[in-house]
Amino acid sequence: MFFSGLNNLNYKTISFMKTKFTSISALLLIALFANCENKNKSSQSTAETTQETKTTNVDSARVNGTACDITISGIHFTKSVNGADTLATADTNGKVTFKTGAKKDYFSDPNGKLSNNTAPILLSKIDNKKPFTLISKVTPEFTKEGLYNAAVLYIYVHDNFWQKLCYEQDERGNHRIVSVRTIGTSDDNNHDKVTTPSIYMKISSDTETVANYYSYDKKNWHMVRLYENNYPDEIWVGISNQCPMDDGSFSVFEDLSLVQNSVSDFRMGN
């Protein structure tokens, strides 16, 4: 009887212990699962915050400029960036003298060291669903200390989405055609060396493709850059003068035109 009771007691005790162990194991598993779930949510939240921060830093989508009302050579300029409307003056023949103060540039350096968005830009809004061509003869003021001085044509959407075509002074004092495209940060492309004081520059689009050109005589065009037109339906185009390193400069724009047709041959530029 004693051993029988003991065996029965042991059986009950073992059963109780098994039940207790199972309950504890279940609670531990639930706690472990909850902890992992919280960590996953925390990691996801951190990743989303980091991504939001990166997106904000890369693309602020800030449209610079104030309203203006200036018509030059049939082009209606309605946006002035960094006081451009007070710095660009035109005579009765449409010849524009565009002055710029010291250390004025528009560039989003990949490493941030040379980033600067202070250059004045005079802009005209256009319908990007239609072809367009912007042309001007440009004469920048090149000086001994005028590193990166340039006369510039622009396509502008906002401060982190734009492109410019420049007649610019390089690090060795040479004068070159330069193109810069900015999507978050800017690339920087030095093209052909030019030896004349003036040059014609052109930006053209058929709504699908954008191309940049220069010419000595406005007849024979040299392609500088070609890429997909991924700009929105409404964009701005315009002119600017930049002076990133010196104490100020000016550029002259002549024979300025903006028409709603594109080149027919993107390789030849005609």
C-alpha cells in the first residue's frame, strides 16, 4: 500500500511538473516572440526614419525664386532666382547684360564641399509636353582670377532637379563648354575647349529627349550631351551668369530665342 501510494504520488507530481513546465515554456516562447516582434518594428521604424532623412537630404523639392515680369526677345521671364531680375538688363535690340556678385554659383557637390545655390537665374515657364529649343549667343567675362566664370543656359524644376549648359573657364584658364546635371547631387562634365570670346549654345527637346549643343556660327552644331527627358509637364528654362571664385563678373546674351520646336537630327543638332 505504501509503495502503491508513493507511486501514485510520484505520478501526480510528475504530471503536475510536466504541466507546469509546458506552461512556462509557452510563456517563454510568447515573450521571445514579442521581443523579436518589437525589435523588428524598431528596426523597421529606424530604417524608415533613415530613408526619410536620406530622401529629405537628397531631394528637398524647394522651388527657388520670386515672381517677376520681364520680356526679352519675345521670351516672357516670370521667375527670378537670387535677384536675377535686378541683375539682368536688356537694350532695345534684346542684348542682355547679366551681372553677378562675388562667389555666386549653382552646384550641388557630391561631397558637399563646393555646394552653392546663390547664382541668379532668370526663368521662363514652358510646357514640357511640347517640343522646345532655347538658343543664345553668349559672351562671358573671363578674367585671370575668374575660375568657373560662365554664361549659362538652364532647365530648372527645383533646387535638386535641374541642368545647366555653360561656356566656362576651367582650372587651367582654358575656356570650355561644360554641362552639369543635378538629380539630388550634381555631376560635372568638361567638354570641348573653345578659343573664341563668344559661342552659340542650345538646349533642345522633342518631349522625349533633351540635347545640348554649341556652335561657332549657329549653323554647324556640336552635340555636348543627350539624355532622356524625364522632367515634369511644366518646367522652367532660362539664363544665368555665375562667378564662383572671383569678386563678380558679367555675361552678355545676344540673339536669344525660345521656340516650341526641336531639332530634327539630335546627333547633328539641326
